Amino acid sequence: MKKLLWRADKYLQKSDWKDMAMLKFCLFSIGLLAGMQIPARNKKKAGVMAFFVFLITYVPLMAKFIGIVMEKEETS
């Protein structure tokens, strides 16, 4: 597991914003394909779960991004 995480860090260091955008589109499309397989009776539950996963992941990402933006402004 450590080697996998090390390789992921190395990949991120060598990536630019275009690579990350492609990764996000890829994950989005996989999510759409998975969502198409959910039975109608469970779609609401899946939507609620997806919303909470989104919040749990989005808030820390944006907090880090805002911190980086503020740091850059202070040094300029």
C-alpha cells in the first residue's frame, strides 16, 4: 500500500492542471455509468449518500485551495 501511495504522489508531482482535469472527467464519467445501474427504488438513497460524500471531500479540498490562494496573496 505504501508503494501505491508513493507512486500516486509521484504522479501528482509530475502532473499539471490538464492532467487533473482529465482525471476528474474520467471519474465523473465512471460515476455516471455506475449511477445508471442503480435501481429506481434506490436512487434517492444513492443520491443522498453521494451528496454527503461530495461534501466530505469538497470542503477539505476547497479549504486547502483557499489557504494556498491566501498564502500566495500575502507573499506578493
